[in-house]
Amino acid sequence: MTEDPRDQEEPVGATPELEPIPEPEGDTEIIQTSYEIGQDNIAPRWVLEFDFHQTVFTISAIGVMAFTILALIFQTEAEPLFTGLRDWLTTNLNWFFLLAGNIFVVLCLFLIVSPLGKIRLGGPEATPDYGYIGWFAMLFAAGMGIGLMFYGVSEPMSHYSSSFAGVSFDENGVRTDWAPLGGAAGDAAGSIRLGMAATIFHWGLHPWAMYAVVALALALFSYNKGLPLTLRSAFYPIFKEKVWGWPGHIVDILAIFATIFGLATSLGIGAQQAAAGLDHLFGFGTSNSRLIFLIAFITAIAIFSVVRGLDGGVKLLSEVNMALAALLLAFVIAYGPTAEIASGFVANLAAYGEYLPALSMPFGREDANFASGWTAFYWAWWISWSPFVGMFIARVSRGRTVREFIIAVLIVPTILSVLWMTALGGTAISQVLNDGFTGAQDAALELKLFEMLSQLPLAGISSLIGIVLVVVFFVTSSDSGSLVIDTIAAGGKVNAPVVQRVFWATLEGLVAIALLLGGGLAALQAMAVSTGLPFTIVLLAACYAIVRGLMNEPR
């Protein structure tokens, strides 16, 4: 097999600039509009050069900075407020998040088998900008890298334990347990099946369908219709020329808010896990000052990467990170319960298919804690990530057919997530059942991975690789997120001044610090949910726009 030349790296020291979005190639249904990219921008020359959309950038930047300052000033009052906000949204609107997630999956599966899947992003004559290796690496690393590290052991273990314990009720007959569905009390094999199915449900088709909807909408209306690469362009079929006014401003501002707070949630979680791992290995400590140091350090690396650009920074780090992740995965498979992992992969896929209809049911759920505290939070978190992951996926997916695009974005990452959760989570569960080791089961969330690795050979080295992965996974998410936010805030310009990307990367770190100090994990989760809620409505409207746009394309 020959190596694809598009997978070759940039020369060391190269600092490629982002190129403008290319014109459609071949016969496409270009939308004729009087709007020109950047026409509403201002380009002040203060100490440095800027070029940004005056309304979207100003409102987004001021809003995020005001929130950060208030959260730092009112730290004591912030925690109960954030906790109450998170609990109210996930409890009362869990049906809405679950129903929306199902719609996204159904649309994507329909497009795979539909004749619309033949349409090529960028036009019939467009060719892919990246080879498969670089493309897959960037898709997966940007999509959910930190989450897989943080929850790879903790979530399968949590769902297994709660399923095995079964259901419990208070004096009023209300369920108080966290078991998915009806649990599997006292049944170890049944608890593994249900626990792994519930885990895969949160990391499989549904989250990647959310990313695919945003990415497809952006790619279609930019590469095929000739509109700017911003979220508002996907709503042209709905608002027509008004999309360049306040309706579009609101969509882009919501996208920036969702992205900032979704990234801040992940950065906070990643910092907690990195600190726990360093403390586990070297006695680093897990105080707020240590967390702030780690966030500042990670943000600094992200800024360096974002200055390097898409190919010189994001692509290179993504491929390095995927190599490390593959190394860690292979290590766990080789030195863990190899036979159980192999058989478990098939069994877990089957369990996922078996329990998927019940787990995705939005109404009449008896497992309120699981549906609200786990699923509704996850769906809101993924949706808050979808603007930046979706736009990033769109940026690197030009030249692919719709069918090829959705299979790559939906099916391939789901299978990889199943393998990851089976290897790491299955190993931790095996340690409990076969070895009597409960360290991972009893540890705090951020420590479970390192407790599991402590029972394998070369524990120090594998744990250190795990810490590096947490850090670099966030760097790839942060710098790709900063590139995307800057594109939106610059009115669709993809070659805006570098200083603006640095500004957004810095702001992500500051928001994460403010949330950690003002309420910890509850604050991080609350902001992910609250910004994910309005953007869910945006994504549902985008589904309609995608179908309308594809039906008008030559095929």
C-alpha cells in the first residue's frame, strides 16, 4: 500500500497561513447573494492588526468576559446557582435533549442510504484536501479526546456498579438509584452488558450525529452554495437575505457562547484529571492553584499550536495524539484481559444494539437519575461542542461525498469508541470480578484511569502517557476551537489576523479557571447544559436546511 502524499507533514518550521474557502468545482447550485464576506467587519489597527465582525465579535467577547469577571467576584454565590441551573435543565428538559438526539441520528442514517449521499462536498469535481490518515486523526482528536480519557474507565465502572446494585426507592416510591433502565440486580454478566451498552450509548451514534449535522450544514452551504463559512449560512433557506442581519447574528453569537463554554468544561475536566494523575505519580497536588497552573500551561501550548495554523499545528498534534492513544490502547489490550476484551467488543456492540431503543426513549422513563444526570447532560455537552467540532470537521472534509462523510464521521468513531471503552472499562471491571481489586471502583472519577493502570506492568510509564494524552487532547480541541470561533467572529473570514485566535484561546482558559473557582465540576456542567439548550433548537432547524440544500444540488 503506497503512502498518500497528502498525509505528508509540513516541513519543520513552516507556518502556513489559512487559505480562503475555495470556489465550488463543477456544477453546483450556487446561491446568489449581494453579501460579501467581511462586509460588516471592522479592521482597527491598535497595537496589533484586527479584522472582525463588529456585532458578533463585540457582543460575544464582552458577554464572555463579563461572565468570567462576575464568576470570579461571586465565587461563593456561584456554586449553588450553577448546581441548581444544571439540575433544573437536565430534570425538566431531558425529554427534549433525547428527542433531538434521535432526530439527528435518523437524519444521518437516512442520508447514508439516500441518493442524496452521492453529492460531493465542494462540487462534483472537488478532490479531498487531506488523506484518510490525517483526516481520521483530526476528526477523532477534535471530537471527544478528553472525554474518552476521563470517562473511559469511570463510566463503564459506574454503570456496572449501579446496574449490579439494582433499583432503590425512597419513602415516596421515587427511584433514588442511578442504574440505567431497570438495572440488573445481582447479575454480574447482565450488569456488564447493560453498563457497557449505556456507556456506548453516550459515546456512539448520537454525539457524532450532532457533530455531523453541523459539519454537513456548514460544508454544504459554504463549499457548494458559495456562502461564508459561518453557522448563519446554513439558515439561508429559512431567512433568505435576512440571515445577514440579526437572525444570523444571534445564530453566530449562540455558536460562540456554546463553543466557549463547551471547551471550558472539557478544559476543566482535563485539568482535574491531569492534576490527579500527576499527584498519583509525583505528589503534585490537586489544589486550585495547581489546577490554575495546569490550565495556564495547557492554554499556552494551545496558543502556540493555533499560531502554527491548521496543518502546522492542529494536524500535527492530532496525529501525534492519535499515535499515543493507539499505543495506550494496544498496551491495555496486550497486558489486560486480552481474551475478555476481544469477546467483549463483539458482545458490547450487540448489547448496544439491543438496548439502544430503550436507552434513547425520551418519554416514560423510570430511570430519571440516569436519563437526566447522565444522558441529558451528555447531549447538552456534545451539542455545545458541535459548533466548533462541526465547523472543524467541515474545514477538513471538503471533497468527500455526503455518504463517505457521514460514514466516516458517524460509524468509524463509534466503532473506535466501543473498542476504547471495552478495553479500558472492561479491564477495570475484570480487575474487580477476577482479581478482587476495587481501587478503580472506589477512586474518584479523575483517578479511576490511573488506578486501573496501576495493576498493569509499566504503570508509571502508561500513567504518564495518559497524562500527556489528556493535555494534548485538550490542546487539539482548544486550538481547533479557537480557529473556528475566530472564523465565526470574523464574519466568515478564515484568514483573519492570528492575534484574534490567540485572544479566543486565552479566553477559553480564563473561563475554565472562573468556572472551576466558582463552582467546580457542577459549574462546568451547568454552563455546558445552558448553552447547549438554545443551540439544540439551532441544530433542529439546520436539519431542515440540510435536506432543502441537498435536494437542490445536481446529482
